[in-house]
Amino acid sequence: MSTDTPEHADDEPSLEGGYDPDAVESRWQQRWIDEDVYAYEGDEKRDPNTVYSIDTPPPTVSGSLHMGHLYGSTLQDFAARFQRMHDGDVLFPFGYDDNGIASERLTESELDIRHQDYERREFQELCREVCQEYEDDFTRKMQNLGTSIDWNNTYKTIEPRVQRISQLSFLDLHEKGREYRKKAPAIWCPDCETAISQVEMEDDERGSHFNDIAFELVGEDAPREEFVISTTRPELIPACVSVFVHPDDEENQDLVGETARIPIFGHEVSIIEDERVDMEKGSGVVMCCTFGDQNDIEWYQAHDLPLRVAIDESATMTDLAGPYEGMSTEEAREAIVEDLDDEGYLRDRREITHAVQVHERCDTAVEYRVSKQWYVEILDHKEEYLEAGREMDWYPEKMFARYEHWIEGLEWDWLISRQRDSGIPFPVWYCGDCDHPIMADREDLPVDPLSDEPPVSACPECGHDEFEAEEDVFDTWATSSLTPLINAGWDWDAESEAFTMDNPELYPFDLRPQGHDIISFWLFHTIVKCYEHTGEVPFDATMINGHVLDENREKMSKSRGNVVAPDEVLADYPVDAVRFWAASAAVGDDFPYQEKDLRAGEKLLRKLWNASKLVDTLAPADPDEPADLEAIDRWLLAELDDAVADLTAHLEDYEFAKARDRLRTFFWNTFCDDYLEIAKTREDNPSTQYALRTAHRTFLELWAPFLPHATEEIWQAVYSDDSETLENDSIHVHDWPSPQGYDADLEAGETAMEVISALRRYKSENQLPLNADLESVAVYGPIEGFEDAIQHVMHVRELDVLAEPPEITTEVAEIDLDYSTLGPKFGSKVGEIDAGIESGEYEIDDDAGVLRVAGEELEEELFEVELERTYSGEGEMVETESAVVILE
């Protein structure tokens, strides 16, 4: 990034003409970058309490910007901009997750190639080239959103520095005994042809069949000829190694200890009892195949069963399947069922819908295969990870339950090895004779065992001098889980023989923002890794955002054709209007994309611009504060103090929607619609001039996190000190406003504003000029201290404040009935009820909450009373929320 301040003489900010977001937004986006307005200068001696650090999610390099990126990054920016003004230094970094299978798939799709056709290193280079193109485009689009990211602090999860940190993490956990390599059943994706972890699975409802299959018993003394097993996966029959019955299953207890012959394939297996059998499912008798599900794995381990592999890594039947070898599992399923039927083993076949575990990346049904894999041990520390979660602040708090439920449901240690062509390699070699692992030395990292030599010439266990390189790479999350340590500069210091950080003031990070869909992915794994390395929770708080839905509250997807592209939205609306929309929902809630919020954002920008132009004509840029503020002006500033306190509290709690709505209501209704109209009649009044400018500056600062482009343009046009650089003079590095202690009767001021608005409306409805005199006005309501303001602004010759309410009669104007409930309950009596109400022959009992009519009592949910208030004295009555106004 350039650090030189560019010349912008031809683009001087000005309030002349209308607001042009196309010109304004692109200009400020470039200047913020060129002049390093948001740069963070690290200093290990800095007090961590003066730094706000954000652990931003690195997006997967698998395509272009979508609405989720736009929404999530905007929420992060709200927090960054507020904290930068409120507390000072902010680290708001950016990274790319470009070492995963998503990047491999993108490369294959983009270049129309298959990774199997290339040498690993050659394919990796192709991945880097394709990812670089997408990252450059993604960066440009992110910068066009006006986010206050420090583009000098960026990283990629495949870059050498990050590879070193990821491999250091592996070595550290291995030395601490938190990792192990084991040949064991692992969850396997046949499409991606790699092992995956439990977190990468999700349930998908799919159609299938329950097949009732007869198994023969072996031996002359068998208690019966056959029994039936119900299964949805007959293609696993060649992998059957045992049959199980529950110990409490009296109906099938005679099978225990017997031997069964597998239909079609003919091999024999033992029938064993085990409490894990679900007696309510199918026939209550189940086959154990290596492997169909988690139960099969548990039985295999608990009963030391043999291993029969009928399905290979690509979900193709092996030679163990005999005549079905080479078929896909789907093809074999249908062929085996057909043969079972032909040979008389199929007793029944019925359609069902059930949950199938699939790989979340490609929606492929997972298999379970035995292979050597690396694991991080986590099951024994579940309670510690739960406690770490409890130490954090959750926004919203309800999201902790998802984290808690995930940990409580964990059944597997974290499998971190992947059989892929692109990724960060394990820094490990194995002895060619005894398989002893040889770990790389820390000072040599990053290493690639496929091209680098091991750090020893002979195996320290057996003395053998030939080694085999580990070909697997790390799971993407094994690296992405280190983002707090990556951003803090975590590394091994050989001199002190300890882990250190370049910027320890950043750690723990203040905020982890992310979507609710990756709580079990990124959030959980980050806590695992960072807690095991540092003993600390890696961040103080987490802000969980929801998803953007379509206008019908349906999830956006290409298959539904309801995807809204950010490029299209930003072509039609200003960035600041889109940001206004992004603040419309509570954090954590899924919410619909609605153009009405974007249009409301556009209107707000025009309102802010026009109000700024008006203030600029009514008051000098820097008026002196008068010795005594007049009541109406002091009231505005006191209300502003109240709003500042509310907004600060909301933004500290990441309640962006509440902050936005509170600010919009006060700015639009109170300041623009009411106070500015008053100020027009008092433009030469020093008290009003001071209040106008103070409020205007404060409003710009309060809107700055939400509307950064418009507020910067107005600020620079009106309040900029030309002698200062933008790095010091941008509104976004100014201090956040704080309440100034203005004291006023807020209730009386609010009521006075209501009265002024009511009188203005009265003049408009009666086609009177706003400066027309009103002879006499009486007010019942708290307006003490604001009488002069009402008279002056609305040209009232005589104003009387009533001590007692005027004579007002309240009468029933109409009674609305709920006929949808009334009809079924009272039938033909409804006509009499209507007649009684029409004639006035009814009684409303407010205490009991009932309407008595036509001999019946109607409960309060069956009717609604509309009241009408009338004034019987001289003059015309106008009512507000807090006052009654009489005009004579």
C-alpha cells in the first residue's frame, strides 16, 4: 500500500449541489487506503487495554463475494469503526483461507482439469495462480464496501509464515501428548477422497428403502432355519463380520451363540449380544459391517472383529464384493437387492425417508474406512473447552447453547490429516523399517517432507537410514483455528526457548465475529488450539451473525434461483445505504433482504446531506458557547446527551439495530422535522447557532460507523483542518462523543415540541402560512420553561398554560366484533348482538373486561372499543401524546 498522500485538489469536498454517492464513495475508499487511515502500528510495549483487536474470519477462496460476506464484514466494520473512535487503536486485519479442498475444486473447475492428472507440486502451483486471481478480485470488492480494514495486515493460510505457525502448532501439540497417529476407522468422503472430521458432517433427509433380508442359521441343532435383518444398505452385506442381538430381546435370544450364513456371499459369522442394539428398529437383529456407521466401529473395536473392506476410497466395490466388484455403491445396492430377490432371500422392500450423514462440502454420503490418520485428542478436555466458552461474552447470549450442545455431542477426537494435493504438509517422516515418526526441527519450518530431508540420518529407535515422507496435509481448520496466533505474531524463539508473540498486546483478542453456521468449525477449533498452546481463551467476546435470506425468508441458493448478488445491489444503491440495511436486524438473527431498507437508507443520506446544507446556512462553523443557553436549545443538547449515552451502550453490546433505529428516530424526527424548523426562525440567535453546530457535529460522529462515506464528505467539507493529513483529520479517527452534562426538563421539552408540531400541522391543514399569527392558544400539559419558544416559533400572541384539563367528553365511537370467533360461539344470536350494539343497549364493564349485550357476556378478546374524545368548550381542540391544545 502507498504511504504517500496523493493530490486530491480536483476532488475537494463540498456541500454544493446534491449528494453524489458514486463520486464520493469511490474517492474516500481510495484515500482511506492511500493514506493508511486505518493502519495499526504494533508495539509489544503497548497497554493491551488501549487496543481493540478483531479476529476476523478468513473467507474461503472458492468463488466471489456473496451477501453473507457483505453482511458479516459490515457488522465487523461497525464494531471496528465505533471502537476506533471510542477507545483508540484497532487491529482490523484480513486473511484468505486458500489451502483447502474448496480451493482445489475451484482450480479444477476454473481450468477444467483433474488433480489426479498432475504431479502434486505442479497442481499446487496451479491452485496458487487461480486463488491469486480470485483473491485480487475479492480484495477489490471488499475495499469497495468501505470497510476500515487495515490492508497492511493481511495473510493467506498457505503463505510460508502461516505454514510455519501451523507446523509449529503441530509440533507443540505432539510434544504435549495432545496428538496421535492411529490406524483406525475414520469418516471418509468418497467424492473428495479424503478423511474428514465429525464437524464436517451434516444430516440430510434422503429417500431410501428398508430391505428385509433372510439370513440362514448354520448347523443341525439351530433353533430355527432363518431370521430377518432390515437394512438400508444391502451393498454392505459382503462386509458383514457379525450379527448382534440385544440382551433383553427375548424374542431373539435363541439366536445368541449361533452362526449365520451371509446370503449370496456364503461366508459365516457369529451372532453376539450387545446392549447397543436398537430393538425398536427393524427386526431388532442387526448385522455389523466394517463399516456402515458409528455402531459398527464400536462393535468392531469392542469385540475384536475381523476387517472386511468391500468399499474403496471412491465408493467403488472391491474384489471382496465378488461379481459386484467395480460397481458404485448405488449400482451394487440395486444389483444385490435384485439378486437377493431372485434367490429367495428378500422378504420385503419399502420406501422410507431418513437422515443420511453427508460431507457438508459436497453433499456426498460419507463412508467409514480404516486408515492411518493424525488426531488431536479433545474428548478428554471437553469440560475445559466448555469452561473456556463460559468465560467468553456471547453476542447474542443464546448462541452459547449451540457451542455447548456441539461439545456435549462429540464422539470422536479431531481428525486433522487430509488426503489432498494442496495444503500445508505435516512436518513428519517415518522410519522405513519401524515406522517411528521423525519430527522436523522448529528452526527449519516450514518444511515439505516430499522435497526436504529429515533432520536425522538414522532412526533414533532402530538405526535404520531410510525414511518415508508423510504425504498427507493438514485439515483446513487445523490452520484457520490459529488466526489469533497468526495475527499476534506467535512464533518459537530459539534463544529463549519459548513461544513468543510479536504483538502480545493483541492477545487475547477482543472480538471473534463469525456466522452461526461455523460455531462447531472455526470457533470451537480455535478455542481448542489456542487454549492448548497458551492456556488462555483466545478472545474476550464473540459476535455471531445470522444469514441473509430472500424476501420470502427462504435461504438463498442457486438451485432456487433466489440468490441476490452484491454486485447488483451495489450497482443500484450507495454503499452507505447497503450498510444502513445491514444494521436492520439483531445480531444472530437470520433476516430477509428487503429493498425497502435500502431505499430508506438512500432517503436518510439525502436527509443528512440536506440537513447539513441547512445548518451550514444557519450557523457559523465554530460558534462560541453563549453564557446562557435558551431553554429550547439546552433541551436539544440534553436530549442529545441522552441519545449519545444510549448509542454508546448499544454499540458496546453490539446492538447495531437498536443503535441505528434510536439514532435515526432522534435525528430525523426530533432534529430535522422539529428543531431545524424552529432554528429557521432563530437563525441570528447565538444560543441556537451553538446548539445547531454542536448537534450537527455530534450527529456526524454518531452516524460515522454506519455511514462512513457521507459523514466523511460532510465532515471534510465543513469541519476539516486543511493543515492536517487525513490520517489525523478523518472523522473516523476523531473521538467518539460523550455526554456533556446539559441539564433540561426533557419531558417539558418533548411536550413543547409536540405542541409546536401540532400547531404547524394545524396551520398546514387550514392553509395558513407558517408565519401566520395565532391569536390565542391554551395548553394543558408539561411545557414549563418552553412557553416563549412556542410563542416565538409559532407566532402565538397569547399563550395560556392550563392548570386543569379542559372539558373533554369521551364517548364510544364504534365497537368492532371478532366475527370469526363470535359466529361459531353464538350462532344465530349474533344478529341480536349486532342490534343491541346498534341501539346502544349494551354495557361495557371495564373492571371485568366484558361487554354485556343481548343477554350475553362477550369476553375482551371478542371485541374492541374505539373511543372518541370531543371538546365542548370554545375553540378547536388538537391533541398530542402528552398535551391538549385549544385554539381560539
